[in-house]
Amino acid sequence: MNIKSLLIGSAAALAAVSGAKAADAIVAAEPEPLEYVRVCDAFGAGFFYIPGTETCLKFGGYVRFQTDFGRDLSGTSDWDSFTRAQFEVDTKTDTELGTLRGFIGFRGNADSGVGGATAGTSGNQGSGVFVDQAFIELGGLKVGKFYNWWDDDLSGETDLLSSNTLFNSVRYSYDTGAFAVGLSVDELEGISFGNDVALGNVDNNVGISGSIAGKIGGATASLIGGYDVDREEGAVRLIATADIGPGTLGLAGVYASGVNSYYALSEWAVAVEYAIKATDRLTITPGAQWLGNVAVKNPADGYSIVNADWSNNDAWTAGLTVDYKITEGLSTKVTANYYDEDNRPDFWTGFVRLQRSF
């Protein structure tokens, strides 16, 4: 009897508690409001605001497949194929001191099956992933690893107008759009490979470079210079372009007092090209260049410079570059170039490229 009363009492108590809870209102958590990505048109196409900030972000890059042709590009093979992936992150913010920018460019080369970047001629890219560029920019001040003005050459693939172009640098530029001037202090270190030239910089040396550029209508001109403090040698280069007829005429001239990190190919050079805009998709660019007193090269490999003296050899090169836009974001480039230097065998170089840009 006592047990029965206890069970009935317990059941009644549970029912009362359950009834009391059932009478309470059920409150559901409100969903967080969605914040859609906003387009940031202040810095051009492709930028959008990072949610919750006033910083604009843009992703870009490309995937490239290329086959190079030339004498002994890979061992005794006269051709070499590689694949490259480039991914870029660009951020910009308006501040009271001007536009604050941060840029990172990652590059991955896949050539041989072995990891790690391989040094060599332009066709031998090795395999590995690395930071191609990374810099901070505020107003006219730019610091980090980025390409020098010497990288801005003619549009075709025939000209040989620079040696090394990528440094850790501190640069200040003033740009009005129609006129620009800048000065850069560059760290010269490691071994640079550009235009099939190897130039050794064992120590961390210093370089100073500058640029003056302007444009009027369809004509542009840029004068740049670089001085290698350790070698006590420098170089200057003038490039001018003008829209003439169905294309753009480009002229360039270079003088170097001696072998240096900015230009190490010859004592002087003159280049010309004419980029013909055949259609909206097709551009055909013939070009030629004369090089006076080319650098002394190691006969064992044919491209590395053995000392700081110019030779008595002259050289000339001529070629043709064809650019074709297959569709939006997909293009191809084909080039073939002939090189002839005094007292050395002449040879052909070129490549076929397919590139998806985004």
C-alpha cells in the first residue's frame, strides 16, 4: 500500500513538472544576418570588399603550359616542356596617407619530376613552389620583393633588353598618369638567370635604379638606369613606342659601362619591333636587335658570364611573335627567334604557350 501510494505520488509530480514546462514558450535562436559580398569598384574590376572590413580584395593568376625549343635546352635535348601555376592575392584600402596595398604572388613550376627549383636556362624551370613577389605599398612608397623597371621591355619575345629584374627593394614613385618618376634601392644577391645569362652575386650587394616615363596620346617613352655599387658599373635604357598605322612601333637602346646586375648582355644594343594588331584577337610582332661587344661567356655552358670584360664580338637577333586570344581568359603565344654572334655557332630559339588567365 505504501509503495503504491509512492508510485502514484511520483507520477503526479512528474506530470505536474512536465505540464509546467510544456506551458513555457519555446524561444528559437535568431539566424545571423547574411552579409553578401559587395563589389569594390574603386580599384578596378575584380575587387570586392572583405566582409566586415573596408579592405578590397582581388584574386588572380594563370595556368600556363609551354614547350621551349633551342639548342641543348634540357641536357642534349633541344626542347623542354613545363607547366606553371601563378596565384596572386591583391589587397587595397583607402587611408588618409593614400592607398595601402599588400600583394602576394605565388608561383609553382612543374618541369622535371624532382622537387625544388632548378637553375638553368629559360627552358629549364625545375619543379617547386615559391613566392614570386610580395610587397607592401603606401602612396608612392613600395617595399618588398618585386620586379624592377628593367622588366618592362618591348611587347615581343625577340628583344634582349635586361638581365636580372627581381629584387628585394625600397622604392618611391610619383605618378600622375601621364608622367611618372621613381627611385629604387635594390638588394643584389644570389645568382640571377635572365635571357640565358647567369651572373653570380655571392654577397649581398646594393644597386640603385631610377625611372622617368611619360606618355602623350598614343606615344610613350621611358628612360631607366641602374648602378651596381659592388661592380661599380651601370647601364641606361631608353624605350619609346608610338601607335602608327595598324600597330605599335617600338624602339629601344641600351648602354652599359660594364657587366652589372641590371644589364649584362652587351656594351650597347639597339632593338626595334612593330606589333601589328591584325584583328581583335590576333597580334603579329616581328622584331630585331643588334648587340655590340657582347659579354664573354663560358664555352662550357654557352650562357654564364666568366668575367666583367666585354668581348669584341657583335651579335644580332631577329624573330617573330604571334599572340592569339582563343576565347575570354584563354590565349596562345608562339615565337621563333634566330641568334647570330661572331665566332660562335648561330642557333634558333622559341616556344609554344597556352595560358588560362583569371
